[in-house]
Amino acid sequence: MEFVVLLLIFGFITHRLDRRLKAQEAEIAALRGRLDKALTGAAPLQASPPDEAAAAAMEDAPQTEPLADPALAAEAAPPPEETAPPARPEPAAAPSPRPARAGWRELEESLASRWLIWLGGGTMALAAAFFIKLSVEHGWLGPGVRVALGLLAGFALMVGGEWLRRRPMQRAVAALQPDYVPPALTAAGLFTAFISVYGGFALFGLFAPLVAFALLAGLSMAGIALSLLQGPLIAALGLLAGYVSPLLVSTGNSDAWSLFAYLLALNGAGMAVVLYRRWRWLGWGALAGAALWPLLWMIDPWSRGDALPTGIYLLLTSALFLVPAMLGVVAGTAEDRLAEPAPATGWRRALPDWIRRKQRHPADRLAMMAMRLFGLLVAAVTWRAGHDAVSLTVLTLFALLAMTAGRRTERIAGVAWITALTVLLSLAPWNLPYVPSSPPPLTAEGQPLIVADPAGYPAAVVRFLWVAGGFAALFGIGGFAALWGARRAALWASLSALVPLALLTLAYALVEPPETAIGWPAAALALAALLVAGTTPLARHRHRPGAALGLAAFAAGASGAIALGATMTLQEAWLTVALAMQVPVLAWLERQMSLRELRGVALLVAVAVLVRLAINPYVLDYEGYAWIGYGYGLPALGFLVAARLMRTAPDAQGNIGRGDDLVVMVLEAGALIFTTLMLSLGIHRWMAGSLEAEPSGLTEVALHTLSWLGLALLLAADRRWSARPVAVWGRRLLVLLAAVTAFFLHLFALNPLWNFEWVGTWPVVNRLLLAYGAPAVLLLLYLWYDPPPSRGLRSAAPVLPMLLIAANLALEIRRAFQGPVLNGYGTSDAEWYAYSAGFLLFAVAMLVAGIRFGWGWMRHAGLVLVLAVVAKVFLSDMSDLEGMYRVASFLGLGVSLVGIGWLYQRLLRPSAAGTPPEPPLSPADDLPTDDPLNQRTH
């Protein structure tokens, strides 16, 4: 039943397609006749109706699209008449409404002309497979006959597809719109022949493995060849069949030479189609297959000696994928120009232009991705082969290939850096023997004598050093030679300057030489000298494009080499100091040479120093006190100097004061972070005895709080820095940190009332003043210098210092009666009365100060405290105190209340006679005028 339905559908589609082809043929014939008449001048070319036969044939045919060739349409247009006056423009006619069934007609055309055709091709391929399966189940035909019939059917379909494509009628259809019938037939035939060969090999054993593989490979190549005539689907099918064939047919003998020779031929055929037909997506498919096979080979069937065929395959395949980028664009055309990077915004302005993303040609993207993948595979071959001579030779040739291609076509010059990273990745896992540190010889006085590198390095280490030195020379000399006359001089200069430095760093990290070896720092200094010498000839051509970036790269390399030499010589904190001192050096070079590009290098160095000093846990293992001072103080000073040099450096037009950017802000923030860490670590090391110990108690926490508040106060008081964004936000963060610490730790977690910490025997001048009084005074001073921006914060900010002063007063009274350790549980009448008297005096003092200086917030706080004391006297002292203490409590309160009233009458008296009295004070009235945080008198 299904077969009958499919047959009816196929007949209906064939009938509609035949009618449509006849209609299109009649229309083409009519157009050709009118075109011939117009070209010979016999009749003007006008839209005359076709003949009756063509009209009859076109009744059921859908409307055809106009000719796709604009040149043909231009030829068919009638020549303008020179003597005729210009016609008066007619009003534009309203567009005719689209037919209601246009969408359905488009869907019908798409189904009939594309999807059903491909469905039909796939159905025919499945029919062949079902026939073979049915014949196997019923034993109708022998295996050889079945396979032969499948092959004949496959070849018949392929030949039929090509024959149909060559028919004039089909060519006419293909000229108007894509024709999917011939490729569908060819694809069905290719699939049928492929499964027939594979079935004959895997199911029936009719073909030897080598014969089956040859037949499958031949079918794959035939598909690729036919794709030149019948479209991209056939090419994709042929490539897929080619890459799958080695998986389907196993000869039982893993031979890398045969496999990679076949894959190389397949890759060449695929890239030839890409070049000829410009099907870029096919190149990505070929890249996937070409890169997957070496990876699979290295995972399982790899054997000793496979490095040579695999390496040759990777080199030649890399060259194949570089060809479209090198030959696909004619030199001097618009496509050959280097792509400009996108305009930099924000922090990206500090980065060099060559780091930013550019728009690339599709062929360039394919080449860059291919070099990345094959670079990883070359590194994997080097690891798998144990860094033998063959794998290292392949690695060298890969680097030379990339540098040559990058210099030949500078749009893809980045492949040189890809190979540099490949070399570093290949050498990084080199397994080297341990280099023993022999005891250094001593002088006559018994002091160690520093000697050169000890002889007796193992042979493997010496071989590694020669290899690393050879690659350093290759990239150093090759990059320096390539930058002359190059449009991307900065890239080649960075390759020449930074890759040798990276290789020297890698060698030092892998070998781990003794600390007494002076050959390593000597090599670093020699590299720095060479890079400095390289800037001399380049400086003579600094007016050329990219030369300034090249100078910046050499300067950065020299600075990095000096820092590396310091790393090899110095230890612990001095190493960080040496790295940090490179930042002001780079800033000075930028100012002297007007190289704005050095800021990106300075930013990288600054970030490295910040990471090493701020989040490096190993600094806690350093011994002693002095290193905290110079380990953090000198980098902070260097960052400040560099920030000032960069901020005042002139730009390219000589304008001074336009250097304030992200790099300057990072340097200023780094200086503030280092200063804060220097103070905090110094306090912790002094109080706890070790940087790894926990905080010792309230005294240490109080010192931290005071240091943060003092630093914030300096940032607010120093007018040179107070307006800088880093100073503004830095002091706000410091005050916030101090406020949180004071509130949660000073007042609650570490309060000596329940922490039983010794607070000192002296009155007033003791640890209570250090933990509560001093932070409160610094907070009030800071709020006076730098009032909070909002009115609500200005009103609420003084609450914390008042709480600290109140806590200081209460704890001082407690210390006076309980001793230096506030661990007593009983409270005498004298102590309880002292709280009332002390806080009453404190409230009066606040009222006097608030009235005298016009500080409304303090006057209101004093009134609130007075009311609190009144409540205590009437609610507690009346019942808890006995004898004279009760009398003194009420007497003192009464005198104080009367005195407060007298002060209000004297100091806040009404205005002179004849003028109306001032309205009563209220918080809403006097906050805007009496707020001390808005009355800065300094």
C-alpha cells in the first residue's frame, strides 16, 4: 500500500514538473525571439503576449521569477530615444494586492522543487537497501549478485543524474532557479554504491580489505569530482565518505604511512574544491576531518616511529589550509588591506591595537583556526614522541612554515604567534632530571665563593638548553628580520622580543638551577642588552607605521629580561620590589619616547605585582619585620611615581594633562592597597608574633581600625589627592571597613566586659581609649573633612562615634571600680551612681558644645542622653541606691536640669526688642544651617 501511495505522489509531482518545464521552455523561446528582433532592430522589445501555444501551456504554470542575470536584462532593455522629450511622470499606481494563495503557492513550489526531490532520492537509496535486506532474508539472490546489482544501481543513478543535468531542458531549469533533481539522483547512487561495497566487505567477505578500501576511496573521490558539476551536497557526501572509510575498513595492519598519505590526498581534493568553487563551509568540514584523524591515531594505534609520517602529514595539511588565505586574494585589492581594529573604549584604550579583535576574511579565519588545531597536534606529537629529533624537527619546520606564510600574507601574520605558543606548549612538559646543588667552594676566610654554573649538568638538561636556545634564536632573529618593511611591524617586534624571554623563563623554571649559578642572570642581562641594542636601528624609522609599537615591544622585553634577572638573583620580597620597579621605568620610557603603547605593558606588570603582593599566600611564610616595610613600601612608592609620570605625560600632539586613564587609576589604587597592607601586616606581625597567627585581641583590632581611619583622614585632608577618584572611593572603603570593625568587633565581639581582656591600670590613657575614644575622635575628624554626600548619611554618621565615646566612658567607670580586668559581677552603689553622674556630665558637655558651636546634631544627642539619665534616675536609682548616693543622684540631676535650662536661656535667647522672637528650634530647621559637617573652616 505504501508503495502505491508513493507511486501516486511521484506521478503527480512528475506531471506538475513536466507542465512547468514546458511552460518555462515556451517562455524562454518567446523571450529569445523578442531579444533577437530587438538586437537586429526589426521590432522594438516590448511586452507582447506569447503565442497561443505558449499561453495555453502557461495557464497552470506558476509565475516565474525575472531573469537572474542583470547583464541579460540590461541588454534586453530598449535604447532610449534621444530626441523624445522627457515624459511627464505619471502618478505611481497603487501596488496590486498580493494573491491570497501566494504563500501556499510558495510552499507548494518549495515542496515540489526541493524537499520532495531530496526525499525521493533518499527513498530510492533506502529502497536499494531494503531490497538487499529482503533478498538476504528470502535467499532470492546470492551475495555476489546482490552486491553487483547494488553497484550497478548506484552507478546507474550517478550516470542518470549527470545525464539529466546535461539535458538542454534541465539546463534551462537550472538557469532560472536551483535544480535539485540531478544531485539527488547522484547522491542516491553514491550512497547505494557505498553501502553495496561495504556490505560486500563486512557481510559477505567478497572483497579483501585493501580492495574494499580502494573502492570506497574511489567512490569518495568520484563524489568530490562530481561535486564540481552537481553542487556542494555531493562534495560534502564525498568528503564524509572519505573520512569514514578508514573507520569502516580495517586491514588489520596499522600503517601510519598509508593512512596519512590517503588522508593527505583527500584533504588536497577537498581544498581544491574549496578553491575552485569557493565553498567556504566545505573547508571547515575538511578541517574537522583532517584534524580528527591524527588525534585518533595518537590515542590508540600509535607506535614508535609514527612521528615522521604524522609530522609530515601535519606540515603538508597545514600548508594546504594556508593556501586559500595566501592565494585567494589578489595583492593590492581592497580585501588585501589589513583590517582595522574596532575603536577602543573604556579600559581597552590601554591595550595595544594588535591585541584587539579585527574583522577577518573567511579564508583567513579558516587558516588561523587550522594553525591553532594543527599547532596543538604538533605539540601532542612532540609529547608522544618524547621530544626526539624527528618531532623537534617537525616542530621547527612548523614554526618556519607559519613565519613564512605570515610574512608572505600579513593578514594572517598572527600564525607566527600561534606557532610560538605551540613551541612553548611543546617544551613545557619536557621531563628533565634533577640538578643537584653542590656545596659552593669557600674562601680562605670560610665565606662562600659564588661561581658560575656548575659543570656536570646532565646530558638531557644540556640538550634541552640547546633546543630552547635554538628556538629563541629562531624567533628572535626571524622576528627582527621580518619586521623590516612589514605592515605589522609591532607583531614581529613582539615576537622577536617576548618569545626569547618566555623561553628563557621556561628553561629556568624547568631546570631549577642552584641559587649560586650566575650564568642564568647573566643570560637574562645579555638578552636585555640585545633588545636595547635592537631599538637603535628601529628608532631611526619610528615614523613608519607600527614602528612605535615595535619600540614598545622591545622596551617591554628589555624590562622583562631585567626583571627575570632579578628573579634569578633575588628572593622573596626583594623579587617583588624588583618587579615593581619596572613600572616607573616603563612610565619614564613612555614619557621620554612618547610611546603610549607602553602603558599596556606597564598595566600587565602592575597586575602581576598586585597579584603577588595582595593575594599571594606565600608572603605569610616570610620571616622578619623589615621586609614588610620595603616589600610593600617601595612598590607603593614606585606605583605613585609611575602614576604621576603617566598622568602628566604629553600625548601624540604634545598636549600635557591628557594621560589620566585606566592605567593611572590602577597604579594609584595599587599604591593605596600596598600602603594599607604594609600597615595592617606590620601591626599583625608586631602584635601576634607571626603573620600566620590569628589576631591577638582587641588591642590589635583597634590598631587596625586606627590605621585605616588615619589613612582615610590623610586622603581627605591632602588637597593634592582628595579629589582623585581613587582617593575618594579608597577613603570611603577604608572608613566603611573601620566602621564595620568598630561596630561589630569593638562594641560587641571583643568588648572587654565579657571578653575579660586586660585594659590597663592607668586611668583614661589605657587600651579603652585606644579601642573606643581614639577611633571616635578620628571618625569625627573625618566626617568634618569629608562629609557624606547625602543629608540622611550626614545625620546618621555621627551616631557611631557617639556610641564609641559612650562605651569608652562606661568602660572607664567600670575599670575604676573593678580593676584592669572587667570581670566582676557585682555592682556597688558608688559605681551605679557614677554611671548617672558620668553620663549626665557627658550629656551636659554635648549640650554646651552643640549650643556654642551651632552643632544641632550634638545638641539633640545631648538632650536624648539627658532624658536617658533622667529615666535611669527615676526608674533605677530611686529603688537601687541607698543613703547619700540616692540623695546625690537626685540632687545632681536637679542641678543639671536647672543649669541646662539656664544655658538655653542665655545662649539661645530671643532676638532684640522690636523684632519678633525666633521660632522654637526643630531638627528640620537647624540641620541645614547648623550642621557642622557642612561648615568646613579649614
